[in-house]
Amino acid sequence: MIDILKPFGSLDCLYYYGKISRKLEKFLKGKEIATKTVLKDFSFLKRGSNSAPLYIQDLRQIDEKMLKLRAKHGLGEVESELKGKQALIWRYFVPRKIMNFFYACNGEKQGKPIDRVFIDIDRQNNTSGDARKVALSLIKQIKSDEKFNKMLKYKLIILWTGSSFHIYLLLARKINLDFYNKYLSYGKKKQDSFIMKWASAVGKETGIMVKAGHEKIKDAIILDSSNTPSGKLARAPFSLHIKAYNEIDGVAVPLSEKELRDKNLTSRLRKLTPENVLKNLNSYARLLP
């Protein structure tokens, strides 16, 4: 049986990311993808704003020959043997290193229309169990907000990140940055902001300190919508979650609302491995558009 993270004898996350990529082609259509490679003393991003853009369908070009070359050679030694965008894929997905998989949530270029709202539930020093309670309450607030639901129609997606949760609202109709700034961002004098109102209601319902924002606050769970506008990145479903340069501590997967109600959910999710995800990939993928 092939080792998912060492398919041809040396560490290579590209084999795994190639396998999951087909299930993301609709969800990430038209979105530039990105990787964050984690080294011992620093990490670096490859994305469409600092490199030639790469899209999810480009990963169809991964083949066994390419993977075998990566196991034994550097790019400079074999680049002439590669085809299409394989050299670019190689540069994004560095062999013998571990990396997170991201994408430009609403595209790389700033000021583009917004087709999805992205809310990061940043749990900081709170437990993942607390984050689950907050995610469940947040969904309740969103679905029951009559004013919001008159303004926008959407499909709600829940993502376990490997450590906490993300909530996506995939919009039936695109919005512009002005709409986001007025209704979905946070800050002083934001009396019309839904995210501010939801954070307050979630805090009251759960008994957990919940704030809308980006700045870390001790003992608070932060609802952060700031990566919604174009030019910002979000974690892709099925991304590995990296604790350190030599340690993968989780995998991002989509969830159902029914699963989110399970009090024991996070203890099971923390045990997920890339092997588990590939074994159940079709079931997970059904929760994505």
C-alpha cells in the first residue's frame, strides 16, 4: 500500500493534494490557489499575487512520472522533462516539506465582487469544544436573522480547519465591497454590522466571551470576517493543518450541521489523518457544492 505522504520514498504532500484536488474543482473554480510551506525557522507563501497564478484544475497535470522525479531530483535537474504547468506546480508544492493549502477567497485582485462570505472562528486559548459551541450558535443566529436573510440568499458551508471552524456563506448574488464594509465587517460605529450583532448574541447564548474582530483578546473567541474581501486567503477544504515544520496535527474537512451538534465531535476530528480523509473523500465532498 502506498504511503500517502511518502508515495515514492520521500516526503511529498503533492500526492495527497493531487488526490483531493478533483473534489475541489467546483468549490475553487476561478480562485487562485496558494500554499504555505513551513520550515524550521520560517514559512513562505506561494500565491497568485507573488507568482504566476495556479488554479485547482491545473493539478490534474500531476502524474506518476512527475512524482517519481520529485522523490529523487531537484527541479533544476529535471525541469526539461516536465510538461504544461508541472514546473509551476512543483514550485508551489515544494517536495520534502509540509505545507498548508489555501486559496484566494474572492480572488487575488483587490476590489473584485464578493461571491462568498468567510467567517473564521479564532479560538486562541479556548478549547475546540468551545469553538464548536460558538460555531453552532453562530449558524443559529445567521439562519434566524430575518433582516439578513431578506438581503442575501446563500448556501451555508461548515469547515473544520484541523483546529477550529470556518463558516462560509456562498452567495446566490454577488455583493460589492461597500456592502461588506457596512454589514459584514467590524469596528467602531458599525451599528448596521451583522457580524457585530451575531458575536454579541453568540456570547450571550453560549456564556463564552465572543468578539467580532481580528485582534486577539485573552480568553475570547474571535469571529473574524476580514478575509472575505478579494486579495485575502482562506484555508481550502482537505488542507493539512501544520503545527510545526515536522508535524501535521490535523486535516480540514467539511461538516454537516447535524455533526456539529455532537458534543464529542472535536475529539474525533482531532484524530483525522490524510489516510482517513482519502478513505472517506466522497462522503466529505458531498457537503461541498
